[in-house]
Amino acid sequence: MTDDLDMGAILNEFNLEETVRCAIGAGNDLAMICHRVPAIEEALGYLKTLPTDQLDRALRNVARFKVNLAVPDRFSESAFTALNNEIWDLRVATLWRRARTGAKPGRRQTLAGRNLLSPPGRFCRG
């Protein structure tokens, strides 16, 4: 499985077709696209052009992996929100400590262009 193919280091150097082709060709069974949801359909189109043996290998590996998966716990939005808020508080506390010590903020202190010190909204809700 790849890391997020939406990362700047990848996006700045390769187009999506090349990224998907190289990822599966290198032996990855899954290609993650985490932020550009419309690009998923585009990636599916590129997957359909790959050699059948590569796709068959990936599908066999994923199927074999799925056999050993346990049924997940039932999703709880309230539990997710509590965990999300806990992570948010930790992030804010960490950034506050950096600000107090004079550490220079890095690029990782923004998420999708949003200042991490702004209050969180509901996850995945419009």
C-alpha cells in the first residue's frame, strides 16, 4: 500500500497517471488518494489501463489479506469526535509550546491550508 499520493513531493514531480502506474508496477496493491476525492475516478481509469498481471496480483494480495481481517467495531461518531478533539488539543498544546520557545513554525502546521490553531469543525461535514 502506498503512502498518500496527494503529498506535495509526489504531486510536484509526477502526474496522477504516472504515479498510479509506478505505484502498482512497483508492487503496491493499494494506492491511497486521501484528499483529492475527484481524482479517485481518474485513478480508476488509469488502473484499467495497467497490465492484467499487475492488477491480478494486487487483487489476489488484497483478497488474501481480507481473509484474516476481523469485523471492525461499530462506528461511533461521538467516540470519533472525542478522539478527534483529544488529538486536536494535543496538536494545539504542541504548537503553543513551540510558539513559547520561539521555534519557527514548519509547513506541517497547516492542514489543507487551514491554520491548525483555528477551532476544529465537524469531521467530513459540509
